[in-house]
Amino acid sequence: MSGRILFGGSTAYQTYRAFSRFVRAVPLTLIYQTDETYRVPVRLTELSKGEMMEGGGGLVCDVAFLATGLFYKSVTRQSGVLSIGGKVYPYTYNYSYAEVSQNTLVIESDSYEDSPCKVTIFGPCLNPVWKHYVDNELFETGRYEGLIMADHKLVVDATGIPYSITERGAADDIVADRYQLCDFTTERFFHLKHGSNRISVSHDGLNTVKMMVEGKISYETV
């Protein structure tokens, strides 16, 4: 991906230097806006500095980036409660009609690419099990053996390399690596598929578990 950037005004050289330092940071994400907003991981391959235009109008510089992954569209679903007339009710709709319930979330994907996602399970929960259904068919599962306390959460993340399963605190700080305490006979890490993706969580406790799913619906081209 290549183009030209104008650094305008009397501070064009300073702006160019600041930009040059910024784009050399990794990881770097380029936001591409068409009818929708997409993102793609990139690295800088070219940045050539021109000279100040006559009259001090600024610098025009060539720039090029190399994509290091697929374009993707971010999507987030989080369980919660429904407020009606001053009262609060749990979501009780069947998953076919609602995208959100207390322990089930649905994400529709129009992409045929495998799209990584992050599943967050909020405590308190005991021995949580997370399941992924594609078009109502069970596709993959995961299980953790242990207790996640209130104000803590279990984060099962397939959106970064390496994949990780961590317990995190209220400030999103990592409390412990929980990968080894998961059931290795299950898939554990989920990728969204084309169609309807339903992800649900259950556990051995009595309370209803809250959850969040963050997906990166990936595309070869946009």
C-alpha cells in the first residue's frame, strides 16, 4: 500500500520526524475507511523525505506499507441486562432472535476466512466451559479447571501470537497464566466461521456467568 503524505506548514520538518518515529513502532495498524471501517496490520517499507516546497508550503513524501496480515473488522458482543420501564431484567430471548444473553453471544460473519476471537469470562465462576456453535452445530469447546474470583476474569485470546489463556484483575492486569490448567482434550481457542457463530459459557457454580467476545472478522480483500 503506497501513497504520498503532505506535511504542511512551517513545522513540516518536525512533523515529518515525529511521523517517522511513530510509523517505525510495532505492531502498527492501518485503518482503511470505505463504506465500513477496516484495519490491517502493516510494517513500513518506504518513507522518503522530500524538500520544503517553494514558499514554505510543506513537504510531500512518498510512503509505502506492507500488510503483515489480513484486513479485519472489529466486532464486540458483551452480555448484560435489559432495562425496561425502570426495572432491570436478564435477557431471556432465544439466541435465534437476540445477539446477547447472560451467557450466550451471537456474532454473524460474512467472511469465509477463519477469524480469530477473544473470549472473556467474568468471575465468579467455577470450572467454566465455553462452547462454539456454527449455524447451530457444536464446533469446538474449551474448559478451565479452577475458580475465577469475583472482580477477576478468564481471557482466552486467539487474536494475538502466541495464543494465551490468562486470569486478569479488575484493571486488566495479568494475575496468572492459566494455560496449563485448561483441558487439553478441547480446542480452547476459537475462530469465527462464515455464518452464525454462537458462543456460550456454563460453569459448576450457581450464578449466571457474564461474558464478552471480541472478534476480528478477517477478509482477504476489501
